[in-house]
Amino acid sequence: MIPHFTNTAALWALLAIPLIIAIHFLQHRTKVQPTATLFLLETLSPEAHEGNIWDRLRTSRAFWMQLLAVLLLTWVLAAPAWPGKDAGQTVVFIMDDSADMAPFREEAVRAVSGDMDAIRQSGIPVNWVLMGSRPSSRPLYRGTDSRQALHALDLWQPREGTHNLSPALRTATAMAGPAGITRLVTSTARRVLPGQSARGVGRPLDNAGFAGITPVEDAGPARWRIAVKNNSSAPLQSAVTIHTEDGRPPARRPLHLNPGAVTEFEYSLPPECGKAMLRLPPDAFPADDALLLVRPVPKPVTVSMDVPEKAGETFRSIMNGLPGFTPATAGAAPSLRLLAEKAEGSLEAGSPAIMLAGGGKPSSGPVTAEQHPLTDGLNWSGLLIPTIGALSPGEKASVLLWQGEAPLAWVEEKRLFLNWPWEKSNADRVPAPLLMIRRFMQSVQEQLPGTRYGNLPGGTLLSVPAGGKLIQTAPGGERRETVFSGRLPGEAGYVEIFPPGTEKTPLFQGSVWFSDARMGDFSRCSTFDTGLPPPHEETLRHMRHDPLAPLWLALAVLALAISWLPSTPDKSPHP
């Protein structure tokens, strides 16, 4: 079996062989010795006072002994070893899937190749594992062929936003085992945990990109407030190119971007246009250079009201500010009903509604909120409730508000219960209850059958059944079809989601914009190397080293000693 040289640097000692051969090609220069009797030997004087430097190879005992010594010393210094039954180690490369790795993708592949070469020099058999930093991602490669492992990196496309690398590192540590090596390839040193072997391939880059959009809600055409961030260290004169689907020439909007600042501007779609694509000049990070917009088409929601006049005015004001909400016509079944406590029995099972309680017992104490999407981020300290109604939550209810130990608001079976008399409180003058009702009405709208439209940030969890077909069209026109997992893709593009089966009506139509502006900041990217850890003692213990190394070392010393012995003069008679 061919041995593994655990110290391949020692093979440089073989360069001594051509040096020894060159020395033995050399010829001593002829020396002229003046003598008083030289005139007697005039005809025998040498024709040249200097001989040739190079001559034929003059082999001798010293020549062969020196070559033998070099070979033996090289063998000993290279420390040959033969893998035992349990010899070997697992080396796991964790490729950072963050989108800011995209400009340095080629450098990352070269870094992995260089590390593989360095690890192979130890002579220990290696099982290579390449994986991304997303916890749910499958390994890109697992095997012993380093060339196939590097070829598998063609599938690695860093597209994720900011995410925690710790779960992937824990998985890699478990795969490597106690004797293995885990190696993180990233672009920023601050992502490296203490004690983790890592390789940095990043560098600072200038970048300007879209940083977010905010819809402007009014009665006019679809309009957004669009943010652009300059992640460069110098001011930038740029422009947004606007392409619409109606065939008109692209429009340009100049922008002055201050260093490290966010600049906002407003944009509205033309009345006859349903889509638009906004582009910034290309740079090293193309993920945030395009912003795609789709005109939102809200699902129609009809609302009927059977509440006191004061509460009706408030709810009509909320309804008028929500696109798609209209009063229900007489005789038609409404999508949402607003009822007082006395009309609760007229509700059909499972139909969305907002229930208002009547009078009840006096109340006191502050209002506290449970953690829930309808109440998150709202301040309830200004809400004054003089009395609490007689409604009570069911077993499946999710309580939203409390006053003392009394439930004040809850959600149960698509219904929102407000357990206090609205007209006797200040709820119409406090933002928190109005926003909670608004959120509930929007959730009812989302759950209605039909196609949902929107412009959402990448990675958004969508309340659409998973398992359907997701078709994404990139800004360049490339189409990609995948299975919808419940979360929108992270990169920008137009998106359509269809339900499982043969249904052709999409559940969602809209656009996705690259939402993680932190990925566009390359100011902290750097190139670094924490160093490869040495092979574990457990791995080296299973390597069988040459037991005759002391003998070869002794023979090398003996060969050198023999080469230094003077040659025995030739005393045989010559004719």
C-alpha cells in the first residue's frame, strides 16, 4: 500500500539530488606552478592554462553515498504513515448562505479548494462534507472525492438575508464528530463564534440599493414611498430607471444619495398600468438593484352593521380607510357583520363578525394585553373602560385584553369580541383599539377566497397553504418553478402561487422585494483566516508510522560518514 506522507514539506529535500549531481560534474581548474626547469619541458607545456568547468559525470563512492543519504533523510523527515482500520477524519465546510456572500462566491470556492489541499497534505484519509448555513438545507456534498466536492459548489447560491449561523454550526459539529474539523467560510469576522475555525473572503464594496417600500394609503391610485440607501463612503449621483408594462419609453428619476444615508421618494403607477420595475445602475451587489411593483387588487369585503350610532360612525371611518371594504347591500349575505350583544344569536356558524357588549358591572384597573398579532406594538395605557360586559370567552378563545382578571377582548372562531359598551368608553379616541379592529378586518379580508395581491418583503410567511406551485420571474425575465414552502423567496421578482392540484386560479399574485438592507452594507467585510486546526490526536493514533525510521536515520548518517572518508590511492603499476 502506498504510504501517506504526513510531512509533505520534507519532500523539498529531494532538491539536494540535482545539486549533488551538479557538484560531481565539476572539474578542478588547472593550476600553473612556475619552476626553474620549465625551459627544459617547453614542448610539454599545457596548451591552455584553464580547463573546462564542466566535465563528464565523475561517479565515486562519495557520490553514491551522498545520494543514498538524501533519499533516506527525505523518507524519515516526510514521516510516512499507513492508515489503520479506523484512521480518517470528517471535515465539514459551512458555506455562509447570506446574500452578501454573492460578490465573493468565486473567492469562497477558491478558499475551500486551498483548504482541501492543505488538509490533504497531512496524509490522513478525509470524508468531505459541504453544507450551507441554513439549518433546513441538505448537504451539498458528502464523500471522499475532493474534485466532486468542489464541483458540487456550483449549486451553492447565497441568497439568504440575515440569519443565525449557530444552528448550522451545531449540526456541522455533530457531523464532524470529536475528531473532525468544521470550517466556516464567510465574509464578515463578526459572524464567527469564538473558537470556530473560519475563513473570510470579503472586502469593502461600494453599493447603493433599494431599502424598502411603504404603501401610501389614500383614495387615489396605488402609491408607495420608496427608500434607497447609499452604502458607500462618498456621495453618489444616481438615477432610477422606471419600466412599465404599457410599452411607454422608460422614465428616469435622478437621485442624490448621501454617504450612508437613506433617501426616499414617492412613486405611483399610471392608471392604465398594472406592473412596474424600478432599476438602479448595476453594481457589485445586484440583489437590491431592482424593485418590482404590482398594483394591489384588494378582495371585496361587504360589511353590515347593527351597532349603536356612535360605534357605527367609528367603524364606518375604519372601513372607509381600508381598500376593498364596502357596505353590504340589502338582502345580500355580508362578508363581515358588526353586531351588538343582543343580536349574537342571528350569526351563522363560522361567519366573521365583530361583537360589541352592552352594559355590565363596573370595572377598575389598567388594561393589559396578551402577545398576539392583533395587539403587538400597541399602547393600551390610555384606554378607559367604565364597565365590563357580560360576554365570556369559550374554551377555544384567544384572550387579547384584560382588565384585572376580567377578559376585555378575545378572538374566537373568526370573531372579535369587545366586552365593553363602546359608547361609554374613550375607545374611539385611542389609537390602540382602532388599530386592533383594523387588523382584524384585514385578516378577515385575507382569509376570504380569491386571489390575494401584494408587494411583500422577501422571506415573508404567507397565510397560504404550503405544497402548491410557486412561479417566480426574476427582473431579467428568468422563470423558476418550485414548491411553495409557506415562505416567500428572498430575492426580488414577480411571484405567483397556485394551490396543489389542477386549480388554475392563483392564491397569490404580486412581487417580492429584497428586504434585508443590512446585506447591502459591505463596510465590515474582510479577508481573514483563523487557521486550520491540527489533526486530532484520536485521528493520528490510528495511523501506523514507519517502525524502521530509526534504522533509516542511522543508515543515512553512516552513508554520510562513508562519503567523507578519503579515497584509497591506486597503487597498481601503470605501463
